[in-house]
Amino acid sequence: MPDDRKEKEHQFGGEWTTRKLEVLARYLRSYVTVLKSTPFRKLYIDAFAGTGYRDARQSDEEENPQSPLFPDMVEPEPQSFLDGSARLALQIEPRFDQYIFIERSPERCVQLESLKSEFPALTNLVELHQGDANVKIQELCARNWRSTRAVLFLDPYGMQVEWKTIEAIAQTKAIDLWLLFPLGIGVNRLLPKSGDIPESWRRRLNLLLGTEDWYEEFYKIETMPNLFGDDNERVVKATMETIGRYFTNRLKSIFAGVAEEPGVLRNSANNPLYLLCFAVGNERGKDIALRIAQHLLKEVR
């Protein structure tokens, strides 16, 4: 008899959420296996850890991709039933030497604390940080990373991640980064076809992309002659493919290696929501890391 509970969980959790977590879990298994016999201390860092479980219901964003609300302006629904990235990481064998979970919400931090009782053998290996992910990650990256390696999962609810945080991660030269880039649900919505962008939206894009030159990349002026021989100008907005390629190139400018083709996470209407991006900080380890990651990403294109 089929497990009705699992069937419902899979259905209401959202296929794109399931796929990103499957990729992450498979990479973590490969990562700890490859580094098992090395002297490096191995960390798993989850910067938006939530409760340790993932949402068992679809969000308004997934139900209605035309919703005018930005997801990072709205609190996500309560999470329940399904294993999230934090809990999945704790189940990986061989295990990591330390697990660092970052969560802004005090209530969710309490729920994350309860994971220690579920995994008593790992209690002393779990470190919780309550606060802003950008601040906490930059603090972690300021540590000495010479004898440490890590996988960091950045899965924001919207556009909370700042470029200076991504730069700090790259500068460690020790962290493999999995990042969800808010292509369809964030960046594309802040780019109206007219090119007339409110200043507050510009500031948010500047923080995310770490530069102001994105405007010239995302908007072009086309000149077309009309029937009377005069020139008409029109603004042409970049496609989502162009936006995604621009961000990939931004990552390539600071990391040792970057997966050329990110995974595309789509909702049930086949609208792109996020790009699942992968970047490697360490030059010596980039080849095998990219080979594994790119193999996994083929399944989410």
C-alpha cells in the first residue's frame, strides 16, 4: 500500500523544492566521501536554515506566479512535515565535522535547537547562529580557513543575499557555494519593460549584484526607421537567459570555478523561479567539484 503521507508531502512541497534538495543532498554525500581521507576539517553551513524542515504547502508565489508581491517582503508559511536542508545535512554519511545553521527568526532557532535531540550523536557538532545571514556569513568568512573546507547553502526567501557576502565567501578560497539566485521571483520583477526603475529597486539590485553597471546589460536602445523616414527608439529589456548569464559571469569574476549552466527551478506553470548556481572557492579542488556539480545540475535544466 502506498504511503499516502509521503505522496501528499511531495505534492504540496513543490517539485522544484524537492529537486534542489535532492541535488544538495547528493552533492554533500559526494563531498564528504571525497574529502574523507584528507586532513581538512569539513563544515556544512546553512544560511537560511528555517526550522530544519521545509514547507509542506505551496506558497502564494508558487500558486500564482503573477502575484505582485515580492516573496522577501512576506513571511513564508509555517514549515512542517518534510525534511529541509538542515535536517538532510545531518543525515549525510560520512558526517561533517561541524554543522553551522543560521536563522534570523528566534522562534525557528528554537526549532532548530530541537534537532540536537533527534541527532544526539551530533549534538556537540551543531552550532546555531541567530541573526542576519549576511552579517553572520561575513563573520564566519573572516576566520582562518587554511585547514578547513566547507559547503555553504544559500537558499534565501527572496533577495536578501548581498554581493559583499558572496565576495566574502569567495575570498576564503575554501568554500563550495550552492546559491539560489532569485531570477523570476525577484530580479526580473524589479526590471519593468519601460526601463523606468524606482530608486529603491535600484538599490536592492545594486546590493544583490554588487555593481551599478547591470542597467546597461539589461536594457538596450533599438532604433527603427518608420514609414516617414524618421528614427523611432524603443527600450528592449533583456531576457531571463541574459540576466542569468550576467549573474553567472559575476560569480566567475571572483570564484575559482563556476558551473556554466545553473539549474533552472520552475513552478507548476513552468515559469522560472530561481537559478540553482554552484561556485568553487578552492583552485586545487575545483575540477572534481565542478564535475560532480555539473552532473547533478543536468537534472534541473
